[in-house]
Amino acid sequence: MIFRDAAYQQCIHPDCGAQFGIEQVVTGCNICGSLLDVKYDWNQAGTPTDWSYYQNKWGRRYAPLNFSGIWRFHELLPFATPEHVVTVGEGQTLLQQADFVSKYVGMDTGNLFLQYEGMNPSGSFKDNGMSAAFTHAHSVGAQRAACASTGNTSASLAMYCAVSQLMKAVIFIGSGKIAYGKLSQALEYGALTVQIAGDFDDAMKRVQEVCRELGIYLVNSINPFRLEGQKTIMFRVLEQLGWEVPDWIVVPGGNLGNSSSFGKAFIELKQLGLIDRVPRLAIINAAGADTLYELYENRGVRWNGGHIDRNVLQSYYDELDTSNKKASTIASAIEINRPVNFDKCLRALDFCDGVVRKATDQQILDAKAKVGIGGIGCEPASAASVAGAKMLREQGIIASSDRVVCILTGHQLKDPTATVAYHTTDQDKFNEVLGVRGVSRANFANRAVAVSNSLDEIIKAIKLYG
Ligand SMILES: *Cc1c(COP(=O)(O)O)cnc(C)c1O
Ligand SMILES: [Zn+2]
């Protein structure tokens, strides 16, 4: 099969719609400044419209492209020729029926599923998108790739550079919170790590300037190829449900790449006839970084066929500037006030009849504790999905009989500081130790039991607490 002749890039603005070749490196429309989509002529690509075609590849998983949870679906993102594909076996993830968490959320037994994207090689869902963007970067001959990151994007980029030895990684991080698990990966994988005095939103702005100036390939999710890889998270969710569409997908929202890519996945699957109905989408912001929530739920901003009310956006961002309001949450992966994929996310919310909610740090950490005690665990940002599902259940928007999939975006070991602090810190020191506000107590803390070094005392303690 010849890929990529059938693929092109297109501006998402309905009044512009400018097209760009698949080999062009343009992270935004250079005519109107809107975001770009990767688009396909499915007929020309010869994309099979029967799930069994994709399913059958698993039996031939000795071939690396069939083993990869991204490239097993190559025909659904046919922009790259196979010899350019860079894979490290990403996408071997699990959809786990989680009855313990289901009870916490208030669902009927058997109806809540956790999609463990932390099982990716660098420990977060970012590998889905990075494999795709890195493949595009490689196919256009890039020598260096860069990103701004709250941690996981940089860990992923650094890993792909290290494993493939095809490019040098340049990563931009802010001077605030970065979870140690993530920073340690970037450093160990040998990425050039630039720490700027500012937050993620500042780093995001700078990295775009630097990439333009120095001709470095940008791999943030503003890059439309990232989103192509992230579509496959939805393909694997469907695969693990026997190709049945769930009622809800619940996902944390930061830069809104994931939610945008899920929307695009469902738009395309519906077009291709691979699904006949679409799940509803719930995007969960952190309360301390709630731009999408504020604009969508309170100020009524909608996709509106691509004619988004820019005045409302502008006045909101002006307010942020005037009050010097910075994003602040324990869920550092979604500590973002200016999400780059905002427009595409509105399109996804429109197509999937979506809702947006915001979860406090208290709700996030309590949900994270429940995810951990009931299974494999996740990092704080990921637990926003479970906290959000619980909220929507309490509001009667999700029914207890609905089938709900919460996306756990990152691995539990990414941010051990938050976890250990939750379980060990005294209540009155909590906010100080975690560098947050508004967490009043660790409702599900599992405290270590201190005993003297004596067999009697140890046995007594085990009998008492066990
Ligand atoms: C990047 C990230 C997010 C946010 O995803 P977006 O696509 O930027 O909305 C959420 N959770 C984790 C663990 C992440 O690394
Ligand atoms: Zn345009």
C-alpha cells in the first residue's frame, strides 16, 4: 500500500481551508493562523473499513508495525511511508474494568473502565502522539526536535530521540512544578533541557519562537501529527470493548490535544462506517487551570461550525493578563491556562455532545487514592478523569447504567512526591508541603505505622492494624 499520497494538511477554519503538502513543516496555517488538520482521501489510501483487518495484524506481531498500538492502525493515519515509522512498541495499554473505582464513582458494577495509558514506554499517553510526530519529523529529515513541557511530552520526546538516535531533543520547562519522575527521564535520556524563568504558558510561547528562528521541528500538540497518533487511544478502547462504542469517554484537559484527537477519531470512524454511534465526551479541567470550563460552560463559547466567538476568548485572556492569573494545581500535567488546541477541542465537544467540568485538587487527590487502592494507579492529572466522572454521576448527567471509560493519562510513578505527601503529611502542613491551596485533608491516606524495633511491638501492631 502506498501511503501519504492520499494525505495532506488543511487549515481548520471554514472560511480559509488552505491546504498544505504532507511534507511541509507548518505547525499552523500561515494564511489565517488557525490550527491544521491532517486529512486523508480514504479511497485513495485504500483504508479498510472492517475492524477484523486491524485485529488480524495482532497475529503477525513479530513485525514491529503490527506490534505497535499506534501503527497497527496505520491505515487510519496513513500519512507516513512504513520505512519512516519510528516505533518503540508504544500503545500496549490496558482497558481495565475497575469495580472498586466504579463504586466510588457511583456506577453499577462492571460499567466503569480505566484506560491505563501510563503503561506506555515513557509512562504516559504522550508516546502515542510522539511516535506519530517523530515519524513525521524523521520523514522530513529533521535533525532536532523541541517541545515545551510540563514533563511528559519532554520525557517522551527525549526517549524517542535516545532510542532511535535520529534526532537531538531540546526541551523547555518552566521554573515551577515539574514532577521528578518526568524530569529524571529527560535528563537521563540526554535531552538538552532549557529551564526558563516562567510557567508552562511562557515556555510554550518561547519554544514556538525558537523553533521558527532556528528551524527546529516542534512536537507540541499544536503539531497536527501528534493528534493522529493519539487517535489510536480510542481505537484501542473500542478494540478492548469488542468494537462496541461506550457511552462516555472522560479525559483530563490541559493543552486539549487528547480530547481534540478523540473527537477527530470519532468523526473519521463515523465517516468510514467503522462505528454507527458516537460516545459523549467529558473533559475535566483542574479548578486552578479552568480556561476551557470557564469559556465553554460559563461563557457559552461553542464551535459554531468553526466560527468561534473570538471576542469572548480575547476578553477572557485579557482578564487573565490584567489580574496576572497563573495556572495553579497539584495536577501539574494540566496546569495550563492557554490551551493551544482550544479550537479543535470545541469541535470535538460539538461532535461528541460534550461537557466540561473542573475538579479541585482535593477531589483529584482523593480520586487518585481510590484509583491506586483499586488498581494500577496514576499520576494526579490522570485522576481528574475519575473525579470528573464522579461529579457527573452525582449531577445525574452520567447514569449508573452507562458504560464509562476514564483515561488514565500517566503512570503512578511519575509524581511520587504528590503520592507520598498525600499519605504521610499532617493535615495542617498539607498545602505547604504540596505547594497547593485548598486541600483540607487526605481522605483516604494510608499512613505508615511507626513501631520500635521489637518483635513484640511489631506483632502487636500487625494484629491491631491488619
Ligand atoms: C499532557 C498530559 C495531560 C494533558 O493532555 P492534553 O492533551 O494536553 O489535554 C494530562 N495528563 C497527563 C499525565 C499528561 O501528561
Ligand atoms: Zn487558514
